Amino acid sequence: MTYDLLISALFSTVAAFAGESMSVAVCNVGELPARAVERAEVEAAYVFQSMNVGIRWTGCGAEVDAADARMRPDFIVRMRMGGHLPKAGDTSLEAMGRAFMNEDGTGNMADVYYGAIQELANLFPIAGSEQLMGYTMAHELGHLLIGAGHRPNGLMRSALSKKELEALSHRHLKFNEAEQAAILHKLSSRRAARLRISVMVFDQAKLSDHTLGEAQERADAILNKAGVEVKWTDCHQPANASVCATVAGADRLFLTIVTEDNRQVFGEDVLGRSVPGDGRSHGVYARVFYRHVQAKADQERVNPAQILGLAMAHEFGHLLLGPKAHSTEGIMRANWSRRDMELGAKGQLRFTDQQVRLIRADVQSRIEERKRSQN
């Protein structure tokens, strides 16, 4: 399998994860080759994917320093050029990376030193520098998740011998069982504190699993950057029949994907329609017209799943922001420009800061409404 195919396979899989996930911003302060960083991300993602943990990679954008801490990525990894190997003995991982930990054992930032990694790759040409960099990223993320200590075996050991390098080259070097349990517990605890909405998906257009999954991943990433987690339920799966048959709730949205607007009320430039709340109740119903999505994708020469994901997020925005939700910039523009399409392809088309505050307040009120109804 080529690296391009591997990258595509790994990142398209993230959307299908039923396990935990985390967001990691990669700041390429050392101006490393972009391709090397991308391959390192693939290797790090593979380590976590093997324990059913997905990583949402982002660049070093404005969200890193967002005033609202809940909008920031879970972790930040800075890629640097420096670092040198010790002269003798097994290679200490401290020479290749460093996690910055607080006194209470928490942390959210780590550095990776490409210079030391390249030295090791040249000294022992068992694994490539991109693969070593990816495993170093995974090791430092391990520290940020479970603390500063090292373990005698597995990915969190303090140094790499030729034996570990050989295992790493075959992708056999992973977190041990105790480390995996600790990481999953930490991520589960973090997830419990997030704002969350549920979305029941009725796919009447009969899309492929790949197209629907990629679209959900894109919509999910946009909502995640607003500090809101989405739980998707495929209502065409028999196992979900009872859940999808229940009435909608304040924090349970219903999304229907139809082939086209059968009533022909809306032009082809209208990709979806939602029913916002009226001030007394919350809006919960949204619809997307897939034929219109395909036409837009053909016009812009992009993947239909990209447009579908953006349309989903836009309609959710109407439900969470109310009827007058259109703005002059971002995902809630009434008509997307070519520049918007370019931003969307890079994962940079998002809600404005003001919209984020309103969305978070609305989701919080929906959650509280649901809790009151259960008492």
C-alpha cells in the first residue's frame, strides 16, 4: 500500500470510530517538510487507532489561543529542528521529545526534536525518520495523557534499543495494557465534561458508508471547534430502530438526507433546510438535498462528501443559532464562495467567535431542558 493510500485510509477511518477521540494541534515551528509532518501524524494516529482512539489533527491556528479554553485543542505538539543523541547507550526518548507537565501532573503541550530523530535514523537505519517522529509524538502525547513517568516496556519506556527500533519499524511498538487503560480512562473523563448533542440520521438518499462517514467527520470537526461533540446514530441500522423511533428532544436533532427537494420549492443553490425554534421551543429538524449537494460539488470540482459535511454543519447552525443565523463570513454565509470552498477543504471554514458563544449557550440550555424533563 502506498503512503498516499495509507493516509487516506487512516484519516477516513476516524469518522467511524465508536471509541474515544482527541484533538491535537501541530505547530511546525521548525518549518519541517510538510510531507514529513503529515507522515508522522499518520504513524502517531496508527498507534492510537490500534486502541480505538481517533485523533483530529489541526494546524496551529487561532483556536490554539482561543479565549474560551473549551474551544482549544486538547493538546499541542510543536515540531522543532533541534536535539542531539547521547553519545553512548540506548537512545533516550527525552533526546527526541519533551512533554511539559504541570506540578499536578497535567499538561497540554509537547515538543518533538527532528534533529535528534534524524540522527537516530541515520545511525540505525531500521526505521525512517518520519516513522520515528510519529512514534515520538505518540510517546509525548502518552505523557500528556497519563503523566511524566516511564514504564519498563511498551511505548512509554524511557529509551529505545535496537530491539525496540525493530518492533517500531514493524508497527509492533504500542502502549501496554496498563497504559491503554489509563489513556482511555483519561479521555473518557475529559469527554464527560464536554457539551454534547445527538443526531439521528435518516439517509433516504442511500449514500455509501464512505461518503456519509466522511461528511459526518467534516461536520463533526466544525462542531468540535465550537466546543460541541456530536453523537451520530444511523437510523437505517435495524439495531437503532427503537432509538430512532422515539420523539425528538431538545438535544436530539433529526437530520434527513433526501435525494432532492420533491416539492421543488427551493432552487439548486439551496443545499438544505431546517426548522429553527420559535423562542418557546428548540429547533430539532433539518434536511439536506443531496442532488443539490452533488451539483455544487460538480461546480466546484470537489468531493461531494466535503459539501455534504459543510451543509450538515450549516443546517445544524440554523437549529442552534435560530432563524437569523446567516453571517458575512464563516460556515453560516448564505452562499459560499470559491474561497470558502478552499477553506472548507482545509477544515478552516467554521463558526465565528460570536456564533460559538451562542451555540454553546444554546446547547447548554438544551441539555438542561432535557435533564429537567427527566426529573
